[in-house]
Amino acid sequence: MVLWFIRRLGIGEVKMVAGRDGEEAVYIAKLYLIPDYSRIPIEPMALWFLQLLCSPNARFNVLAKTAHELDMWEPHAEIMCYRKCEEEQCIIEAEISELTRCMASLQEHLDNCKSCLEAGGVLFLLQNLKGWAVLPQGLRGQHTH
């Protein structure tokens, strides 16, 4: 199959069309940078590159644009993949932080409710239910009115 049209999607993928008609099948493929382990030892990532890779949009965009202009598409694809994963990680970290805050608030509310039940003497008022916390197998799930 000869590809007539290839376009980078900017998210580490390429869109390919097998013909010129609008009816042709569209293929989307991921691009991956093939590691070159022949250069042992591999140098650690330079600080300037990490700063551009992890920086706010303006400086990151310079890195992405420069990589996009290379003859090879794979470096740009990996840079965009890194950015996408980093953004997803930040979103998940924010969600975890919010859930942790909600959990702490609920725990505080539960502790306050428990204290009110204890201080209100509810245990004394309902002591006739002592022993009902462990129900026989046949009574579990049944409601009595």
C-alpha cells in the first residue's frame, strides 16, 4: 500500500490515508523513538533539556516546535507523549489531593457524630439492642417492623 497523505497529529501519532479520494481508509499509528543502546554509557538528560521539557507552555513550545522541525518525527512524538503523560499525572495528583481533603473532612464529621452519640447517651438509651451487632446467619438482611 502506498500512502498518499501523512499528517502528524501532535500527540505522538500520525494520520495516514491510503489514497486521494475522500472515501479512502484512514489509519492512525503511534510513533516511537527507537532507543540507541550502542552509545553505552547513555548520558543522563541534560538539565537545560529537562527544564524545557517540564516548563510552562511558552518554553515547552519552543522545544516542541524545534523537535517538530527535525527530519525525524519520532523525537517530537516522544516529547508530546511525555507532556501528555505529565499533564495527566498533574490532573490525577490534584484529584488525589482533593479526595484526601474530602476524606479528612468526612473523617472529622464522623468523629463529631460519634462524639455526639456518646455524649448524648444513645448507648444507654438503646442498650436493649446489646448482642444484636452479631446476627445469626438466617436473620442477616431481613428487616423487622
